[in-house]
Amino acid sequence: MTSKFICNFTISSKTIPSLAKITERESLRHYSKFKKRRDDISIASAVQWAQAALDLTPESDPDRAERLSNLSVFLIDRYGIEDKLNDLNQAIDHAQIAVNLTPESDPDRAGRLRSLSVFYYFRYEKRGKVGTLDDLNQAIEHGQAAVNLTPESNPYRAGRLSTLGVFILYRYNAKGKVDDFNQAIEYLQAALNLTPESNNSRAVILNNCSQGCWMRCMWSERGEEFDALGAAIKFAQRAVNLAPKKYYLEPHNNDLITPLPTQYQIEGKLNDLILHGGLWHAWQAIRKGKGLRHLRRAFGSRQVAANRRPPGDQNRA
């Protein structure tokens, strides 16, 4: 019989599984406390207890994948507070092992792939979205795998499609490949089709579509950019109509990588898009020498943008 010494007490190997479950429950208790308080002490305790539970879990234990997954989530939340790259790297390592230990037939595999995808995106973002795209490519690859394993009837499919679409848009913004743009909009549209009209998450997806079309405008050939700008404005207008006036996060839909902005925040972007439309018309007036028609539209777009700003805004006039 083997024994392990923990806190100066001799623990029989037969009691280790029970002790692992006790430490796991303790980690979840501290994490639940953290979700309410968002404090560094609670999340540090959750990480400590989750690591202890993992250390007590043999490689062959079927619970090991879940404990690895929990620890990776706790580390990510601590990373969100302390901004330490080591936490992010460890979260990715643990999440990858958790995925590797989860069979294809396991219903938890899609969620773990989605988490791993998001963690890779966080590291891409942490590195400033410059240089190598390896982390972003990994985010897209694992996000695609998560979507492939998520049935049409699953309520998380829309969020995972939207998240994947956003990641592909970032790659499009970095590389300018039209295939990425088309695929991203396709996924976002599919997410939109799966999201009920009454769900506030539609505003998130529409806002992402608007941002994607704005990126397309930046990469478009001369003469094509206004079509993309027009599409961006239309998506933003639809998002404004659906967005709440106060900040709101749709419950039970945490698969959306982007939070739901307020009506005011989207209107701010819409104002900017309309103003860009006015500047485009002014540029056309100068370039083509057909000044009157385009200049009228330019001043019209500028005035529309100004009128949409709230009273007292210094840019309203």
C-alpha cells in the first residue's frame, strides 16, 4: 500500500480519490465566490485548490480531463485580472491536454475545443496582433472543430459560429484574403439565422457583421469600397434597433466572444460610418470633377451623422 503525505497527515492511496473530489469541490466553491466578487483572492484560492485536485488525480482517471478544463478556466480568469502571460500559457497547455483526453463522442469535447480556441485568441491579442498568426490560426482551427461537433439544435451553436466568424475576420484584417471575409460573413449570417429575434445576441452578431464590412471597405479596390461601407451602415443600423440602452450580457450565451454593446456605443460607430460615407462622396467629387452631386451627398451624410449624436456632444454641430 502506498501513502502520500499531505499537510503532515498520512493519506492512504485508497482515500486519494475521495480527497481529490473534496479539493475539487473546494475549488468550485471559491470560483463561485469569485464570480460574485471578481476579486483576486477568491480566484487565487480557486486556482490553488484546482491544482491540488489535479495533482491528486491519476493520469488514467476519467475525471482528469474535467479537472484540467476547470483549472484552465480558472487560470484564464486570473489572467484577466493580473494580466500575467504565464497564466495564459498554462491555461492553453491544460486546455489542450483536456481536449486530447476527451473522446470525439463525448458531449463536452465541443465546449473544451471552444475554450481552447478562445484562449489561443487571447494570446494572439496579448501579443499585439502583430507578427506571427500562429495563435490566431490555432484559434480558428479549434473553433472550427468546435462548430463541427455542435449540432444545429444545440443552443450554443450560434455563439460558436459567431465567435469563429469574428476570428476569421481578424485574419482577414491581417492578411486581406477575400476568402476569409466571405467565410466569416457566411458564419456570422448562419449565427444570425439561428438566433431568435427576441434574443439580444442578434445585436452582437449584427455589429460584428458591420465591423467585418468596414474591414472589407478598407481592403476593397477603388470603386468597390462604398458597397462595403453601405453594407456596414445597414448592419449597424439593424444592430442599433436591437441593442439595449444599457450594457447587458445575454445569460446562458457565453459562447459569444464579443460582449453586447449598448445602443449608444453602436450608434457611435454608426455615426462614424455615416461620416465616412460623407467623406467618400467628397473624395469622389474631387477625383471625378463632378462636384455638385457628390458634395451634396457629402454634406448630407455629415449632417445625418451629427444629428445622431446626443445633445451636448461637441461633434454634434
